Amino acid sequence: THFGNRQVALEEKQGLVNAVFHGVADRYDLMNDLMSGGVHRVWKDAMVANLAPPKKGTRPYRVLDMAGGTGDIAERIINASLGYAEVTVSDINSDMLRVGEERARSWRFGSQARFVEANAEELPFEDESFNAYTIAFGIRNVPRIDKALQEAHRVLKRGGRLLVLEFSQVDVPGLDRIYDMFSDRLIPPMGRVVTGDAQPYQYLVESIRKFPSPSAFTAMISAAGFKRVTHTPYSGNIAALFGAWKI
Ligand code: SAM
């Protein structure tokens, strides 16, 4: 059946994504720096500045950093809150989490992070248990984005924040062509040099091109029940931050 085929395609996609990140876990952060020229750090800092986690309060401030991989968003959030925020780093990939967990031992407030293996489409967390849900360069990899957004909405408390950082489609004339050339001719070979395999990086380039446009993605966030959705392009829309509230 048509539905059956679609199901298989989605399972295959998750299998491919898992293989990519199992293979690169140990060199993942190095690859990010090389491929973005370090700019991913600026985007991530901007995301955390936008979240502005509290530094003190009478109740705990709990963040779920989904597809949190090696934990660099979590470290930023915890540091920005001077150790007040409690961050659950969750990822479908045990290898990425293992690298993050080891790293967290040397963070300034490492005990504020916990690491939980989970699929963004089916979260093992209770309803209304987090103040914020962040996902950086992760939602593009999730086969059923609508399910992941519904789950984000479910686990957030009322008044909770959603922040999604993701690659976007460059919309600056001139830059778009340079970016396409860079994506096709440089990213896969760089992947081969650092990790020994170009294929995962070909996948990366394609997944960026297939991701919904900012207006389509904004509509998906609203459809999951979120309000006051915002879109902020970064670096000529190479990346974009989407923000929304559960009200
Ligand atoms: N957030 C980190 C960052 O910004 O550097 C890691 C992003 S990495 C590009 C994408 C992550 O998404 C990988 O660690 C991968 O294992 C995770 N992922 C892919 N599919 C997932 C799913 N269905 N549920 C949870 N995590 C998933």
C-alpha cells in the first residue's frame, strides 16, 4: 500500500540518520567547526541568549535539549544560568550521548545535566514537565517532524518556550549560489577527510535542501498548538531560529 511504503521510507530515513551519527560521534564537534568555520558557535550562542534562562528563582528551571547530541547547547544554557538550569540532553543516538556525558564531567556545572536516550517522536517524559524545549540542527533529521512538535508541546508547561535552530535556505542573491557550490563540492570531501566517509555528508546537504521553507515550518509549529511563532534568519538565512510559546 501507499501507506506501507511511506512507513518503510520513514524507518529507512531514521536508520540512515542513526548510521551517520554513530559513525561520526567522536569527531562530530570538530566537523561542525570545520564545516561552519566556527559560525555554528555564534548561532548557538544567539539561541541561548534568546532563551535567556533565569539565574535564580524559587522553582527549578527545566530544559529539554532534544537531539542534544554531544551536549553543547546544554552546556551553554547551564552556564548562562550560572548553574541554575537543569538540562535533560536527549538523543536517539547512544554514541552521541556517550561523548556528551564524558564531556559534561569537565563542565563547570556538569551535575546540572542528565543524558537520556529517546526518540523525539515519542518522548519518555511526563506532560507539562519542562520550562523550555530546545532543538539545534536536530529536527531536520527526525522523520516525522509533526510528531516531534506535538511531543514538544505535550512535555512543555504552560508558558513554556520552544526554540528550534535549523539550517535554512539561503535567500541572499549571490550568496545562494556560493552556498550551493560550497555544499556540493566541499562538504562531502571534507567529511571524507575527517571521518573517512563522504556519504553521510552528502545526506547532510540533501536534508538541508529538503527541509520545509520558513513559512511552511512556521505553519507546522502552529499546527502543533504553539502560539506567537517567530522566525529569525541568521547569516543570510544559512540558519534560522524559530521561537514559539505554549500558552
Ligand atoms: N544539537 C547538537 C548540535 O547542535 O550540535 C547535535 C545536532 S546533530 C546535527 C543531530 C542529532 O539529531 C544527532 O545527534 C542525532 O542522533 C539526533 N537525532 C536524529 N534523529 C533523532 C530522533 N528521531 N530523535 C532524537 N534525536 C535524533
